[in-house]
Amino acid sequence: MAHCFKKLVASGLLCTALAAPAAAQVNCDMGEPAPNMPEGFSQFDFMIGDFVVMARRMTADGWSPSIPLAKWNGRYGLNGQAVMDWWHSGEDTGINIRLYDPESDLWKTAWTHTVDLQTKELHQKLDPETGRMSLWQVYPEGDTRQIYFETYENGGWARIDNRKDEETGEWRGSIKLEAVPTACIAGQSHMMPEPEAPAKPAE
């Protein structure tokens, strides 16, 4: 996924890897949370399902038109005690394993993918006032981006990557990934289907 981000930021073009077909097939069993999971475990329910990812980048004129970038599939895993989601963009496939810590009301996530073969530790926390889920990288250190998720009434959601302007010191959008719900078809490959219209924020 990071590899695709770099190409989007540099050129605004779709990752060339997208043209390569993915061999994996969809399993439509979403799973379910384990009994007696803490209430906060539902915070990532929005990611359970199948989504087409539409990418936008920030330009001088605002967000660019969206382009299809990937498939994103979320399921309950580890006997219903984790949210596990897969990223498929051509030859690049990755997985997040998200575990909820009720004592800190914090999500602790391991992310790895086939481009750089590196496992990263990410944390996420829900802001009850804004309803946004913030994400930051714990390991390796040095990632200064501000990232958050926002959800939409149509079941879609977006992951928004903000970067600091070195000249003004202000934070502004850089990459926006809009996850548009799509029907799950058992046995279907993870090649890109024709997407629906991009999700729009709730009023």
C-alpha cells in the first residue's frame, strides 16, 4: 500500500501493479465477534465487508477525481477476537490484524504486505466527539503523518492521510482512500470490479 501511495503522490497516476490479476479468491463468511467481547470492539465494525477503494490526491485545486486503486476485505478473525482486513492492489497484497485493548480503549495493529516485506505496528483510537478513528505508526518510528478514518451513511468509509506543509506548518490532506461497499461473491477473484459512485460524507 505504501508503494502505491508513493506513486500517487509523485504522479497522480494509478499504480501500475493494479493491472496484474490477483490469484486470491473471496470468502464471504464475515465471521462474528466472540461472545463477551468489550463494547469498544465494535468501533471497527465499519470495516467488516467488501469494498472497492477509490483514491484521490490533494492538488492545488483540491481533491483530484477518484481512480480505482484496490479491493479491501474485512472479516472477524482469531476466533472473533480481532478485526482482520486484507488489501489487494494487483501484485501488492497486505493484511492488518487489529486487536482491541479495553483498558486503554486502544487498537493495536500489525500491518504487513508483499511490497516491502516489513511488519509495522500501528495504533488507533476513536475520538468520541468527532467520531473519527485516528491512526499512527508506533514501529518503525519516524512516520510523521496524521491519519484518520471517517465513516459514511451508505456503509462506506475513508482513510485520509494528512501531511505537514513544510512552508506553512499547516496540516493538509495528501491522500484520500474512499472505500465503496461492493457485493461479496463467493469464489470471485480480487481483480477490480466496476465501482459504484464514491462515498459521500454524512450530513
